[in-house]
Amino acid sequence: MTAALDLVFMGTPEFAATILAGLIDARQHIRAVYTQPPRPAGRGHRLQPSPVQELAEAHDLPVHCPTNLRTPEAQAEFAALGADAAVVAAYGLLLPPPVLAAPQLGCLNVHASLLPRWRGAAPIQRAILAGDAETGVTIMQMDAGLDTGPILLQHAVPIGRQTTGGGLTDELAALGSRLMLETLAGVAQGALTPPRSQSSDGMTYAAKLRRDEAWLDWRKPAVALERQVRAFDPWPGAFFLGRGERLRVLAAETAPLAGEAAPGTVLDDRLTIACAEGALRPLRLQRAGRGALDTPAFLRGFALPPGTLLPCPATG
């Protein structure tokens, strides 16, 4: 019978909570859970615990919420847990060398890309934005670099023409949960294939998403804007300005551009909008504080007639 490992889990968002749920369901020995501190949320700006904290507390697991792990006190507290390994998934805090070295088997990271492509904070959305045909999950032995450690396991999944950021996040979280359990079993049995070092060939950086990236810029090709709509669903949500209001686009398709028109020009009564190359046709929209509507119903209550020129975000 395989000896169970004593683990510390480190993660914050819903993606990480899926990984933690898999460990709990598999009856792994989790000595403690580390997650980022509660943050203000909602209209009342009340402190909201992370999805990982909520799940951990529901299962009576000890929770730690340090603001950083750089102090000797935080590092000593972590080392005192005596974990065999730490499982890390979208934690959001830097792990300094003393923390990386504390578990006997090191820190094992679930990263949502095919490393070395898309190291960094937002690999799922960046892969969709770039038009990648596939992405996946990498289980990595963490080192002091940013997602640079040796690879233990890796599995690819296709990115379809309808794939959204939210849908792909859920798919990769479920895959990451399975691969981490496979990794832990291999580590406990000493049966894993030796880690392979990452090559720098094909390395790309997945910068953190910014809210201002969500404004659709009609000076870009329509195919890029359609990917933006999918990548930023559900957050931060692609949008444009019409009649002075921020209008969120929940789904869209590309369309041919017949003739010439300035980028941002509404071309017809279907809300086909001219882009630098081709045109974008929103299929589902939402005004602030209102429900989402398919485009025909939306236009009946919020007219954007042909010839309307929609603004582009400022540059520079």
C-alpha cells in the first residue's frame, strides 16, 4: 500500500479550489492551507475570503493568510508544519527560497499552460487571445524562477473556436486536479519519470489581465476582437462604448467587410461593426445593471443605427 504524503496546499482562486477539492476527495493528508487574505468585494466592500479559504474552512482545515512569506517568522511557521510536499496552484504570492526548500519533496505547482509557453499570471486568457490551437496543464517542481522549474507531467488540450476563458479555466482545473493526484502517487511510490528541464525555446510571458484591456479596439482585426470576447469571458468582460454607455459583449462572430468603412462604424441593422480587417458582429450584449440579451432584442431597446461611429480606446 502506498504511504500517504503530508501536504500543505497553497492557492487562492476558484481554479485552485478545484485542485484542493480533488485532494480532499482523494483523502490526502492536508496539514494546512495557505491562501491570500480576504479582499473587499461587492457594493459594500465587505471582506470576502478566497474560494480556497471558503472550501478549506468548510472542511475544517487550518488556514493561513499571510500577506507575504518573506519574514523569518512566516518561513519558520511554514517549516514547522513538517510537510512532505507543498501543492501550489495560482497562489499569487512569491515563494522565497526557504519556503521552496522546506518540504522534503519540494513544492509542486499546477500551471495552466504547456510550459515554457505562457509563464506568468494569466496563461489561459493569453493562449486564447493569441489564437493558440492548444494549451494544457503542466505539473512542475518549483524553483526560484517564474514558472521555470523542471516538468514532472504535462498534458495538452485543444482550444476550440467556441472556447471561452471561463470554460477553459474549468476544464484545465479538472485536468490539473487529476494530474496532481497522479504526480503525488508517483512521488510517493518513487515511480515518476525523472523531471525534465524546461527549454527557453518557445517561452512566452502571460501578463496579468488589466481591466483596460477589455475595451474593444475597432482598429484591430475582427478575428483578434472575437478572441478577446471569448478570452475575457467572464472577467474582465469585453466591452465597447455606445451612446455613452459601456456595453458588454458576451458573444460575437466575425463577418466579411464589403467595401470601406472607418473602424467602429455600424454597418447594418444587425450591429455588424467595421474593424481594421473584417467586421465583428456581437451576438449577445449587456448594459450595466441589466440582463443579457441577444442582439435583436437588445437593439429594440437600445438603438445603434447604421452609420453610428463607435469610439476606440485612447492610445499613447
